[in-house]
Amino acid sequence: MKLKKGLSALILMVLSTSAFAAGSTGAAAPTGTEIDTYDQILAVNGNYANPDGCGLTGVVVVQTSNANYKDMLAAILSAGVSQKQLGFWVSGCVYTPWGGTAALVVDVSVNF
């Protein structure tokens, strides 16, 4: 019984944390990108939702320190060139070099 209670509490804690930790921006065509080598980020502009309520809307950020940065960069640039929609899974907000915070990208999808 004690194990069952503990397991239930753990599952509830994980589910409640993940419910507020990330969200989808929906899909939209990117309208521009900016690579800031000083702050080591890639910013993508577009009509993207802001599920975490960051200060800036319509912009998401990929950090160059992300292990999948090069793959994400390739997907983002290909979508922009071929005018395809991108969707992002974001988690939290990060400061941008131009002020304010933007959604931090953890996953990228391209809609064909």
C-alpha cells in the first residue's frame, strides 16, 4: 500500500510538472531568422504562439549549446527556403540580446 501511494505521488508530480513546463507554438511559416553569435542563439520569427507567456511574442530561440542545434538549424533554414511551416515545442523563457524574453525551443517539426 505504501509503495502504491508513493508511486501515485511520483506520477502526479511528474505529470503536473510536465503540464506547465512546455508547450507547442503551433505551426506557422517563419518570417525571418537571426543568428546572434555573441549571445549564441538562433532566433526565429513568425506567427508562433507563446505557451509559456514569455515577454516577446512571435519569436522563439534555439540555443547554440543545444545538442541538436545543427539539425534544428538545417530544418529551420530548409523550411524558410521552401516556404514550409514550422512548429516548435518550447520549454521556458530565455533572455534575448534585444531585450525581453522569448520561448526556448526544445524540438522542431516541419510541416510538408
